[in-house]
Amino acid sequence: YALRASDAPARLAGQFPSALHLGCSSGTMVEGDALSDDDLTVLAVGFEHTRLRLATCPLVEAADSRKAGASIGAQLAAPDLAGVFVLSEGLGVNGSALVDGLVDRVGPEAVVSGGLAGDGARFGDTLVTVGGQAASRMVAAVGFYGDRIRISHGSAGGWDEFGPHRVITRAEGNVLYELDGKPALDLYERYLGDEAAGLPASALLYPLKISDPAHPQDEVVRTVLAVDHEARSMTFAGDVPQGWSARLMRGAFERLTDGAAQAADHAVAGLASSGVRPELCLFVSCVGRRLLMGQRTEEEVEAVADALGGDVPMVGFYSYGEIAPQNESKVCGLHNQTVTITLLGEAA
């Protein structure tokens, strides 16, 4: 709401008319090793040897998510495209379909990362800012071009599984209807108890880990965006394919902080292998982690800053979905309840 009412994006666009302007809403912003729930955070970035291009696409319906991703990818695709940082509408979107459409167009060689805009625990309104204007139902991305730019990534969770393994027996896209033949919302309400009155926000503390039985090592975590009490269904930030395995998760402070450090360590090692030092860190974490950790959330931000060495500028936000490659497979996808780190540097 503060972002929609603010004239800061328009003033920035007027002050720097030749720059590309990209941003989004969030419940919590990250600047260095500090957090803010009330401020606007602005970062100006310049490159010596890297070209940039901005792409935008409206997203009217969640069913159009793959098409929107493909449109962004088509606008950015080029032989020397090295990476993409994408920001999207956070509620009316199927994040995994959006990423699939984008990656299909830009190819596997470009590093794709970013996140879904947030609205804290309110789940009311998410915005993407482009060229000084804040808009709902929008996807925008910046492409990085050339042979001097170096981009590395890292992602990690730190949540613990609990309860039995279940099977997704009925789902359509990112809408989950049944687990083990029973209404999905019934299961969550049973586990949440009195907290069920706070759905969908309270479900952020109990994400769902899902995996393809044919490839159980490629696990992803999904977080809830909305619930339908009549249909007894739950809408997640990305696909929950029918036939996949599912298990509830919960977090512990130390494990979550350790996960943040692991994500940063992986990104730092990736950039070091190219002989380039990190010059900028883009930090995207999940609003579910923020809600669970409360005042201790700064511990995970500090853990990332420590891993970077303390002299690397870092900005970011807490999102409704994190976009980054898998650490090992390097296949880009939508994550939930994770910390994702994107490091950028330029070769001399």
C-alpha cells in the first residue's frame, strides 16, 4: 500500500531518465545486513562492459503465466544473454509456469533468478514497478548481456519434514484439491488447529515439500497463496503435480540461519571459480521465513553478509516465491521458503 501511494518511483525515473527502473512490493526489505518493514530501498547499479535490456508483460490471469514468461524470454533472448533477473506479480501467478515459459525462450545457458512480489502477511495487493509506475498484474525483467558479466547463484531452505509422506491425488496446475484422497484444506486445518483461522498466512509456517517419485532428489518446496473453503482447496505459488509425493515441513531458527549461510557459500564459490569477486548481492528470501523468525530474521541476513565478507553491497526483499537455479542440477525453478542469492561481478 505504501508503494502504491508513493511518488518515489516516478521521482527516480524523472531524476535518472536514461536508467532502467525495476522494483516490486514486499513486506520486508533488505539493505546490507539490516531489515525494514516500512521503508523503500533503492539501489543504483552501473556496469562498464555489460549491456542491459528491460522486458515487460502484463499478467491478467494466473493461467497465462507460462505465456507471460515466454513473452519476457522472447524479448530478452539473444546469443550473448548471460542472465535474467525477473520480478512478478505475487498473487495471481503460477510461478513455476512463469519460469518454465521464460527458460524455454532464453535457453539453459542464461542464469535466471528473481522473485514474486510480496505484501507481507496481508496477501492483499502485490506490485511491480517499471519506469516509475507501480502496477498490479505485471511481470518485468532485466537481461544482462556480454562476455564480461559473471553471475552465480545459491539457494537453501533449512526446514524440517514431519508427518507421513502423502500422495497428491488431485490437483490442477498450482491448485491442490486432495492429498491421499482427502481434501487438502482439511489436512492443513487439522495440523494448524487454532492457527487455521489465520489462513492463508498461517500456512506459511507449514510449507509443503513435493517431489517427483521418478526423480526424488529434485525436491521443491511450495507455499500457500490462497485457500478456497468451499472447494476445500489450496492455491500454491507453483505447480503441485498430481501423483507427486508431498510432506509437511516446519522450521527451526538455527536450521534456517544455517540454510541462508549455505546459499551464500554456494554462490560465493561459484563466482570464485570464474576468477571474479562479487560486486553486488541480490537477496530474495521467503515471507514465511520472516513470519516464523520474527525479530531473529536478521540472523539469516547477517549470516549471508558474513559469508560475503562484509564489503559486498546487498539488497533484496522477502517474497511470495523465489526464482533461482537448483544448486546442483542448475535447472532454474520456483522455490518457496528458501533463501536465494544472486551474485554479480564483471571481469576486467
